[in-house]
Amino acid sequence: MTTRTHNLLVLALLALVMAATRIHHFNAVPDASWALFFIGGFYLRSWTRLAFPLLMGLAVVLDWLVISRSGLDFWQHYCVSPGYWMLLPAHFAMWAGGMLVAQGYEGARWSTLARGSVLLVAATAVCHLFAQGGFYWASHSVPAPTLAGWWKNYSDWFGPYLGVTALYVGLAAALQLASEQARKLAQARRDLQR
């Protein structure tokens, strides 16, 4: 498989999972968007100028569809405020975290897992800072924002967002490990046949 084909396949899969989970943001299957941007940064680092804007655009279109289908005006919705645009740096923080994990990646190792875990927590903390902070400080839904109120909101929601993100990234990491092991096994079989 060529790099281009691989990247197109990854991009299509990320878009499909985003559509499947973001449309049902508050249902049983949690939104995978933050994890998908992290995963995208890992796999599509060389395609950042193309893939990141496409996935960001898809996220906005999906939000618009969900809100419009519920009979509401997009710009009047509770979640949409001037702070909504803070999702751009928020999602890029996740993308950058994935790119940093990919830097120098030579295969699944315990050291890679430790580094990736630290980067995932850091990227999620920054992402949450932008996404939640943008909503909290720029939304008309928060009538009298205070630093203490912001911190309570940030800390109340950080754990659940990190948990969901870690779950999806963990699934992707398990698939990456399985893929690497399958390639090693196939190579070992080819070597035995020589």
C-alpha cells in the first residue's frame, strides 16, 4: 500500500468515525473528535495542511447538521458562541500532541506508551483549556463568569473528557500494536520460507 493510499484510508476512517460519534454527541456512544484529532496528528502528520482543515470543517458541518435537524438556528444554539471558534486551536492542540508522538516513532515500546500517555494528557488539558475556556468566557450562557467558576467547570469536565479521549486513543494504539505484530509475523514467515 502506498503512503498516499494509506493516508487517504486513514483520513476516510477518521471522518467516518467522527460522523458516527459527533452526530450523537450526547448519546450512548461518546464523541470521538478529540481522540480523532490526536490520532490524525499521529498518522497524517505529513498531511496536516490538508487533513486538519478537512476534519475541522467536517466537525463544524456535523455540528450544524445536528443543531439544524433539531429545529434550532445554529448561531442561536446554547453551544455556539464567539467561543465556538476556540475549537480550532483546541483541536489543533490534539493534532499537535499526535504529531509529537509520531516524531521519531519506531514501533510500539513501553517508552513510547509512556511518552504518548503524557502527551495525550497534556494535549487534552490544552484542548480542554481552549474549548471549555472559549465557551465559559465568551458564551452568553454563563451570565457572570468568574475565575473560580471557570476553574470548577474546567476541573469538573476534564476527567470525563480525558477518559473518553484515552479510551478511543487506546483502541487506536491497540490496533497499531496488532498491525505491527501482524507485519512482524508475516515477515518471519517469509524469512522461514527462504
